[in-house]
Amino acid sequence: EADIYQTPRYLVIGTGKKITLECSQTMGHDKMYWYQQDPGMELHLIHYSYGVNSTEKGDLSSESTVSRIRTEHFPLTLESARPSHTSQYLCAAAVSGANVLTFGAGSRLTVL
Amino acid sequence: SQKIEQNSEALNIQEGKTATLTCNYTNYSPAYLQWYRQDPGRGPVFLLLIRENEKEKRKERLKVTFDTTLKQSLFHITASQPADSATYLCALAGSARQLTFGSGTQLTVLP
């Protein structure tokens, strides 16, 4: 039983389309994160939020944007998808303190 | 620059043996270090956390050591099973307390 949900799990889309990857958590955690991971590679932090109306960019520069209007919801949006955006996007949440992350199953995006 | 290195891209061991995975880091002063397991196509799952003032942590068949002088953590799986086959990631909290992940070690336990 997952506590953090990501949709869609898989998405294949054409260049130039706008996409939104959804992430919802039922744990009530304040901290939420988006990581990007290519096959066999490390996770790179692209966005994080410490609470409602708080968002920050991560270490890896990304053309995506995020919003945090509700505690449980942290969607990621790409206004104009490009093939270079093809990757797996992982959403995570953490309770304050030691930053133990609970991850969603991921959204695998392919841009043609 | 800060760097995390995990040993060899892939590690194959025989069932029943102890698997030992290494995580080395440079230019960090982490307050704690975490280990995660990741199965193909899934998100990582938290396994263990060890703080800078702890030398060793155990959980069932798992053991983690943390040597801040050597800047190294070792992750052991005793009595390994084929179900332990996965990629194991270490993660450290950087200056902003954001977790930075290593690229992982892929472990295969052969029956």
C-alpha cells in the first residue's frame, strides 16, 4: 500500500507538448521532492518544497516548474517537452528531521 | 567539489554469502548517511540511517558502518538471498541538508 502516488507511470509524448506529472502523498509530510534519474545513473534533485507555497530549485538545472498549493500535492510541469527531458522522474516526501525519504514508483517520460 | 562513489557498478555473489558494498565520499561533513534499495523501474526504498556519532547500525540481516575519518560507509547483507538482488544507493545530506545520492551498486545474488 503506497503512501505516495505518482501518475502517470509511463508517458510517451511528442516534442512541444505541455505535460504535468502528478504526485500526491497521504502522510501529511511537509517536505516534498522531485528527483530525475536516467538509467543506471544517480538521482538528481530538481525541485523541493518545505511546505505550502514554498518551492525551491535543486542542484540540477531543470526547465520544469512545480507548485505546492496543498500539503499533499506537488505536481511538476514541463511547458514544452523536448527529447532531452526523456527520463524517470521520482517524487518523494519526508518528515522534518533526518530527511528519510519515501518515494513514489516514478513516472517514466519519453519525449519523441 | 562534493563527490560520492560507490564500489563497482555490479557485484555478483553466491547465495548464503555476505555482500559488502562500499560508499566513499569527499568534501562532505555529513551529519548522517542513509542506504536505500532500488528495484528496476521503481523508486528507492529506505533501509537504514546511521549518524556521524554512530559506528555501526544493524537491522535484521543488514549492517552499516560509518567511518568519518576514512569518509566511508560499508553496507553488509549477511546470508544473502536471490531476493536481495537490487541496486543499493547511499545518500548523504549536503550543506543544505538535501540528500545527495550515489549512483548505486547493482547486487546480484546467484542461487
